[in-house]
Amino acid sequence: MKVFVAGGAGALGARLVPKLIDAGHEVVATTRSPRKADEIGRLGARGMVMDGLDPESVLTAVGEARPEVIVHEMTALAELEGQSDVRHFDRSFAMTNRLRGEGTDNLLAAAAEVGARRFLNQSYAAWTYARSGGPVKSEDDPLDPDPPKEQRQSLATIEHLERATLEAPLEGVVLRYGAFYGPGTSEPIFGEMAHRRRLPVIGDGGGVWSFVHIDDAAAATALAVERGEPGIYNVVDDEPAPSAEWIPALAEQVGAKPPRHLPRWLGRLGGGEVGVSMMCEIRGAANAKAKRELGWKPAHPTWRGVLGTAAA
């Protein structure tokens, strides 16, 4: 098929493009940088420069490629370089939110113009589910109705992109990724923080995290290009874990001292309400649907022994 990957030079896009080519697809992948467009070309795809926030730029690129399938992977996460401010979460992710929101609208408009059949959109499962009920959520469970104030815009953007994708008159697929680790991700910041003892266990450490290796996320995405009914899929590994479990394990893995344990009130001073929510309250995600309907099996079913080794 003809596949158009918006954001083909990012952490996930760069791992996805070769998988699509290996599967025999004709791939056009976009980036905002001419240099990175050349890098995409060396992967075997056609690299194009596109501004995802400019409707005309998107329409021109999609119109020239005329794809059957469009995959939205545009973010500005690389610009953060691991320096996101948890206390001011929405401010840190403002550009990524625009690319996910306005970028979705622009790509869907272009998809309608060229008659694309299928549209895959990135979403998130690592902190977005309601912070009540059981520790692990399926795609049928509700998203957080009352997120911390500094995450409200980010969650509203996620809700918009999911709704727009699923309501569009094509095969809309939403992939709710877990927290990425592996080559090209911001994972090294966790090991660095562990060594500096700046990754404490807060409160009871009950916040449940769902991780996914970047290569596994790319593999699931490549499969979803070809198969799976329209709808939502959690793309996470097999072992959701509370922060009280994965933070000490990470520290041991990278040879750091055991993490400090802080009461919630002290954790709030450092990380704000978002930090407390992430460490004490969030829920994990289940991957049974992606395994069943996409035929996906993560090569890294657990973060254990791998998280903190970014070259793995």
C-alpha cells in the first residue's frame, strides 16, 4: 500500500518507516527539517518537508503522495530533550498538543481530499485513564474526568484527536501508547535522575505505569496499518508496575543508590499535583486487545532488565 507517515523522523517514526518498507509498502514520510528528510530517504522511503500546523503544507504533501493509509506521529518531544517541567506539564507539551490537535485536523482534512482509506493516530495510555477503580484499564474504561489542572489541556487534546479520528468517515485507528523507552527516547533521563537520587518514591508509590519499548510500539503500528478493526488499542507491555516497584528496580539496574522515599506533601512541593498523580494515582493499561486483534506480541514483554539501558 501507499503509506504516509507524518512525523517520520521522530523516535517512533524512525523505527516505523523501515518496518513498513520491509513489509513491502511504498512509504512517504515527512519532517520539518530538510536534513531529516534526507535521512528518511536513506531509510528507503521518500522524505518530504511538511509543516503539520499549516493546512496548505499538509494538503500539498498528502495530495502529492495520495496515500491509502495515513499515520500521524508528529510531536515536538525531541525539542524537550528530557527537560519537561512536570509542575507545568501543559506548558511543556504545548507544541506537541498543537501538533496532535491541529495536526490531526489538518491531516484528516487532507485524507478526505485524497480519499485515503485508513487513518492511524497516536494517543497515550500512560496517565490518561481515570484514577479510580482497578489498577489496570482496558480500552473500554473511561479517561480521567478530573485530571490535575496542569494536565487538563493535554488530556483535552488527546480526547479531541481520538474523537476526531474515530468519527471521521474512514477507518480510524487510535493507538494509545505506553511510556516509551529504548533507542531515541527520553529514557536516559530516568537513569540520570536515579543516579542523582532525584527519582524518589512518593507516598505509597501506588501510581501504576505502563511502558512500551519503542521498537514494540513501531511493530504494533506497522501491524495496525494492515489489520485491525477501527477503534482504540492500548500499545503497552505485559507488566504494568507501580512506581514503588519500577523505580527501585531501575535504580538497581543502572547501579544507583536506592531511591529516597518522600511523603506526598513533600513530593507535591517538588513535582506539583501532576508529580503526585503520576507517582501515586495513575492507572496502567492492558494490551489484550492489541494482541488479539492486531496479532501483536511485544519482543520486550517487560521493562525489567531493559528499562534504563537505552541502547537495548
